[in-house]
Amino acid sequence: LMNQVRLQGLLVGDRASFEELNGVMEEHMIRPMVDRVYDWTDVGEALTHLASGEHFGKVCLRIES
């Protein structure tokens, strides 16, 4: 609290609704709009791009094992 940390929750639907959504997306070949994909080591650059507000769609990090 001394650092004025803010924790905010996120509400999501149930698993059955999520699976139904995925089925509809697959059936109609709907894909998310991706603006850019960064390597996970470039997270700083990705956050800068996201903060700029110039993106259109998702800003993603590529995580490979």
C-alpha cells in the first residue's frame, strides 16, 4: 500500500461459453486482429508500442520453449 499499488480484477464467462465461442470462431474462420508480434525478450519495446496508442489490434509476445 505504501507504493500505491492498484489491483484490478477481470470478470470472464464460464468455460462452456468460452468453448462455444471458440467453436463459432473456428467454424467461421474468425481470427483475432494482430498488430505486431514481439519476441518475449523485447517486452519493453512491445509495451512502448502499446502505450503509444498507435496499434490496431493485439500486441503479442512470442513465447517459445
